[in-house]
Amino acid sequence: MSQERFKAEILPIRERLFHIAQRILVEEQEAEDAVQEVLLKLWYTRDSLDKYDSPAAFATTVTKNHCLDRLKIKNRQDSLDESYYSRAGTDNPYLQLERKNTEEILQKIIENLPALQQAIIKMKDVDEYEVEEIAEITGTKVEAVRVNLSRARKKVREEYIKLTKA
Amino acid sequence: MKIRLQHKMKFEEANRLIERYYEGLTSGEEEKKLQQFLAQPGLPERYEPEQALLGYFNHKKEKKHISLIPYKRWASTAAVVVLVLVGSQVFFIQNQRNYAYVDGKKITNVHEIKSQALASLSDIALSTDEVEEGFKNINDNELVEQQLDVFSGLEK
């Protein structure tokens, strides 16, 4: 699927995808993040979208599954969070990382970012998209992308310093 | 400590870019400049997190570029060069006399020149998928026809 077709066929159903996401995830901001993640996912696989009779229907299915996965992860995390952070001492996976090299540390930190921030930082800093392009693909405001990018970069810096200078 | 920065970024500018980088305001171009600044040896310790972070991303970008530019890219570039050479050669020859050299042999027959040019074009086109892809938009025949238009006057 070409860039133009993606914009013509997928972006117009953004609103519908958002409603699906909100029905599953309830919270508005979470639904918004989920939709952006789905759109980025679809963007990266746009070459294979032509396979489907209705790319729009496919996008709907992807959104539904993505939100259900998110919900599952969220429920699991809620119950794990406490035990994870209370883990002290040398078996903390974060502390073990200290001994490893910079690249592995940064990779791990980035993998632990919220999914949307992760996708955006990779698009900007590795795949060399500009913020404006990401906004166009996700059908969001440039400012929203910038804020997520900024949060991601600041978080990576903060975690990196925490892990290496401790 | 004084660091020589010939034609390179001053610390103030680097600091400003770093600040903008964390606000998500830098363009790809500015990030490239910042990365160049950070890649210098002997920078103060305070730049270490940025050196690590931008260095990491730069490494990822390089890896991506390397995997994206295998020989196919070179093959298509070579094909274009050959195409231009064939075209200009035919043109050049026309300017002098109505014959062409193919593999060192002098050919004066327009049809034979045409078929030789076509054959060499399809050789190129068949070399890789990507090149074939690129050629979809160009009708070989038409192209050669165009280049050889100059001969048609002579033929008649």
C-alpha cells in the first residue's frame, strides 16, 4: 500500500478505531495512545495491507486485538508492580545491568518505555522520520508527538544516569 | 581546559541543541550536527549521557543504512550510468557519422545498432529485481527509439 493510499484509506477511519479502543480501555488517553500505536504498526506493515480485501476492516481487527493485549498486560502489571519494585539487593535486574555495556543498557531502557513512546523514539532517532511526519501518520498534532518524544528521551537519560552513575 | 573546535560547534550551541533535543524540538539535521560534536574525543564528562544516547542511535542508524544499501543499490546506480553512457555514445556517434562501435566492431546498420542497444539494456534490467522494478516505468523500446530518433532521418 502506498503512502498516499495509507493516508486515504486508513487515516479516515481513525475516529472509528478510537471508539473501539475506548470501549475496551475506557480511559481516553490510553485509547488515544493505543490508536497511535496501531497506526504506527500498520504504517510499518503497509506493504502487506493490500493483501486484505478491506484494509479498513483489518485495521479494526488489529485495533481490537491490540487493545485487548494492552488490557491483559495492564492487569498483569498492576499485580506485579509492587513485588517488582520491592525487590531489593543484587538480584534486581536493573542492578545486574550495570555491569553490561552501554548499548545493552540503553536497549533495555528503551524497551521498558511505554509502547507509544518507544515507537516514536525509534521512528525519530533510528528511522529518521521528522516529528511532523509521525504526526501525519498517526493523525495527531505535532505537539502531541513532540511531547511523547521529549518524555521518552528524558526518561532514557534519567534511567541511564541512574544505572551508570549509581 | 581548552578544546580546539575548528569549524565545529561551540559549546553554547551544543548545549542549546541538547536542551532542544530533550524537548523533542531538534530536526534530523540538527541532531546530525549534535552527534558530530559529541563524537569528538576529550569532551567534558558532563556530556557522557548524550554521547552514549546519540552514539547509540547513530550506531543503529548506520547499521540500518548498511543493511539497506547492499549491492542492489550499486547495481541500479551502475545500470543508470551504463544507460547514460549508451545514450550519450549513440548521440555522440550521431554527431560524427552514422555508425556505432559495439564490442570494438564498427556497425553502420541502424537496426543492428538498435538491437544491440536493446540487448545491453535488457542485460542490465535483468541483473536485479530492484532494477527491473525501476525499469517498469521506462519503456526500453521507447527510450532507445528516442535516442535513435536521430537515425531515422538518415534511414529514410
